[in-house]
Amino acid sequence: MKNQSKKNYALPIAMMFALFFMIAFVTGLQNPFAVIVKSQFHASNFLSQLGNFANFIAYACMGIPAGIMLEKIGYKKTSLTAVFVGFVGVGITFLSGTLGSFSVYLLGALISGFSMCMLNVVVNPMLNTLGGGGNKGNQLIQFGGSCNSIAATIAPVLIGYLMGSNESMRTIAKANPALFIAMGIFAMVFIVLASMDIPEPNVAINNKDIGKKDPYSHFSFRHYIFGVVAIFVYVGIEVGIPNIANLFMTNKANMDPTIAGSVVGTYWFLMLIGRLIGGFTAGKISSKAMLGTVSSFLFILVVCAIFTPVTSMFDMPVFQSDISFGIAKVPLCIMLLIVGGLCTSVMWGSIYNLAVEGLGKYTAKASGFFMVMVCGGGILPAFQGYLADVFSYMTSYWVIAAGLAYIFFFAMFGSKNVNKDIVTE
């Protein structure tokens, strides 16, 4: 976008931020819903993660089609389709509470996941492009991620508040106010989005290549291949840390779900803080340095948490449902994991920025397949849940530690573009 500096893209950027918010709010519902279905349907730790699994496995199904949609019909039409599908998905989740059906709940999670995948395919390349790529592109994604974190903070705290302390009353139907909020926001975003103009740079670029056979693709770039594996691992880490911690607190530690929800909400709140810091510093610090630093520090936190006795307690400041801070007595190992939110906060933007850097006209399809690998957010936590059933909750966090080691490798070595000879304009 050569004339980008001469145009005012404030409104498109604001709309992309709003869509970032919706992605996290709807996705974030699956964390506390795991506690709900575990109680309502007497599910195991593994089964309790199936809603989350369905939400993320949708990325594996929809990522490539969404990338093709973005390439063919552009940002605006893809966004409108995604918002409509999201409204339907949340509506089905509401219906599952009315019917008391675990199967309908999983269907709602799956359809919601289709929507989240399409929205992700739009917002990431759009913000990266509007920022001009490089550090500035990463900076916009980090600010967008801050909106993402606000929603992710609200979701578990709100659901925990709605559930209360009576285990027998933990049902999907009690979460209806949160579902109504989600459907209302979807409806509002659809109306606003339909009335505005959004730049369509990728459509303009790809229209020039219609009818031409290209010997290259996004898979021709080694650093992109390493990057999509890194995003698979990262989303599993981001989701697995709070999901399994929530199950640990409400089952092993017998904590009130309202308090556990506040602790998990604090994880997402710390991600918000981290993304705000990342947004202000990403213009000066390279994505490589940022990702390498946070992945190594989080690795240390996770290993320390694994070896910390579960009986060791700590008075931890937590973000509460009344938008204030309080003190909750939590296992020290959980506190170490929750602090990790500061580290996971900037990983998404850094990985995406490094993975698509230099791809040019291949960015749209690259972003689509990138979203396929977001299914790691469903697969790795489900595997963690299985390990928690077989061994212990804290043993399952070795999956997180191994993933962080790979992300460090990608940051330091795998992110270098060694295919600069490929023409991307």
C-alpha cells in the first residue's frame, strides 16, 4: 500500500480492533464452560475440553476456505459472513442450554469456531498491512490484541459470577446473559461494518495474477512453515495454561468457581497489560527479540510451577467481577502460571509478523492456512486434559514447556527468511 501514509485508516483500524474483541469474547466462553459441562454433564477432564476442542478444530476446517474467501471477495464481505456465522453459533449455544444437550453445545462451539477463524483471517493481515508490515505492523496487531485481552478477561469473570458457588446450579442456561451480550455485539458490528468502506489491498494485488500459473506459494517460504507450527503450539499454550488451571482450582483445590474465574480472568488481564506494553514498545523492539525473551521467561515459570508443591499457597491479587481487585488464596504453582499471561500476551502478534514477513501477494492464502493451525488451541488442551486424567494436573504442563522450547527455536533461528529470491509483488 504505497499511499498508505496519505490516507486516514482510523475507522478500518477501529473496526478491526472491535473484531479482535469479539474473537476473544466468544472463544473465552469455552474456558468457564468447561467447568459448567463438567458439572452439568458429569464429564471427565478430557470431555470437558471438547467444547474448546470443537471451537478450535473449526480452524482446521475453515482456515483454507477463509483464506480463499479473503482472496476472492475481500475483507469486508468475509467479515460480514463471519459475523453472521458467529451470531448463529452463539445462538445454538444458547439453544443447548434450553435443551440441556451436550451435543448441541458442541455444535454451537464448532459453528462459533468457524466464525472466529474467518475473523482472524481478516483482522491479522489487515492490521499488519495497515501498519506497513515490520515493527509497525506488529505494533498494530499488539494493540488489537489488547482489545482481544479485554474481552478474554471479561468472559471467565462474568461466567464465574453468573455460576455462583452452588455446584448443582452450574448450567449453560445460567450463562445466558453472556450469550445475549455476544449476540447483541455481533448484531451491532454487522450493521456498522456493512455501512463502512474497508481497503482491499490483497484483492487488488491478486486480481493482477488471474490466469497466471505461479510456481510458488506461501509454502515456498521456510520461515512461514516454521511459523505455522509455532502458532499451532502457541495457541495451545495460551488456552491450555488457564483452562487446566481452572479445572485444577475447581476440582483439585476445591475453590469456589467465582474465585477461580477471577484468577483465570487475571491471566487474561495480565495479557491485556502485556499487549499494551507490547503495543507501545513493538515499534522499537524487533519481533524476534520480543518473542525470544518472553518464550524463555515463560518456560522458566512453567517449569517452576511443575516442581512447586501444590500445597504451597499464596495471597494473590485478582481481577474481580465488579471490576475491582481483591486478594485470593491460591496455590503458588497456579500463581506462577497466571503470571505467564504477561508472556503469552505478545506471542501471537510476534509469531504472525515473523511468519508472513516478506510474503507480499501470498499473504491472503498464507493467513488462511495460518488459521488452520490455530486448531492447536483445541488439540493441545485436550491432550493436556487426558494427561491430567492419567497422571496429574501439573504433570500435564510439560506439554506447555515443550511447546515453549519450540517457540524459542522459531524466534531465534526458524524465523529468518531464506527465500528472498521469490518475487512477491
